[in-house]
Amino acid sequence: MHKYHFEIRLNKTHTPIYIESRNSDTYVLSVPMDLREDELKQYLKSNGKKLITVFEKKRISNQALSIELYNKKHIFVWKPNSSISYRYEGKIHSSILPKSTLSIKKICKDILYYDIKTLIGIWEERLTCIITDINLKNFKTNKFKICTRSNTLSFSFQLMDSPYYYVEFIVAKAVFQYLNIEETKQHLLMEEFVKDYKQSNKIYDYERSKSI
């Protein structure tokens, strides 16, 4: 469970308790001076998470935060009750707050994995097959790898920085190789289902030539 901390600042007014600002995982809390310590503790126990939710919604709304993924900027929408991070209508939805580079990478990795799983699911229906073991790895040059011993299909984190049409191409390429589909049929399937596959294939061949 994620931990957060409060820094207390006393004020002389009788305004309700609210969060003034945030520094990393510490929230600066404005508290009436005449409020007793035990009352404050009880209040925070019951309302601490709600205070943070109200503050973060306002902060995100004011800043119009955006996250770059697939070479495009996406408006960020905070969904505190969402169990997954996902893209919808040009926006990124997540319960993870983009407070740091690490948290932003976590959001992007989660979405990349979700998108890859979705694309593979589509190919499973088209080709009447099942691919169970899929994961993400920090490959420096390869966009994907197939482990025949464990039947695992692994994709590179770096695909987060590629256009989405290229991710679609790489997933198709990986599935075809995983299933040992012969090359002529691969081209026919690419032509029918994969957008801009010829351009993507040129990029793929160029990247492979650089890594040799």
C-alpha cells in the first residue's frame, strides 16, 4: 500500500482542513490552530484519503498534465478507482499519479503491456491459437524475443517510444514467428490487417542492420 505523509501548518482562522501543496509524498496540511491533536488524528484517519483525492483532482485539472507515449502526447485523466492504466480517445487513464519519471514510466509500461495483450488477443482469434506467456523486458536492441524452451514471447520496453502503428507491426511479426508461419502468408496477413506495414518493415530492417 502506498504511504503518504502530512506536514502540519497551523492557521489562525476557522477554515476547514485542506491540503495547501505537495512535496513528493508529503502533503502540506492547513489546520485550524484550536484543533486538538487527538481530533486531528481522528479526522485524518477518516478523511485523509479523501483530502488527497480532492487535492490531486484539482492539481491535475489545473495543470492539464500530459504524458508522452507512442510518440504522441496524451492528456492524463486520474481514475483513482481504476484497476488498470489504459488509453481511450487520445487520453491516458490511470489510478497511478504521474508524480515522477518513475511513476510515468510505470503508467506507460502498464499501457504498453495492456495494448500488446489486446493485439495478441486479436491475432489469437484470427489464427485460432493461444499464446499464454507474454512479458516485457529491457532489451537494448531487439524489439521482441521468443524463448522456445518456455514458449515465452517477450517484448521490449522501448516500444513505448515507437509510433503505435509500429507496435502493431512488431506484435504481428512476433506472433507470426512464434507460430512459425511461412513468409508468404506473413506478407498476406500483414497486407490485410496491419496498417503501414511496408513502412514499418523498412524501419524494422534498418534497426536490425544497425544492431548487427
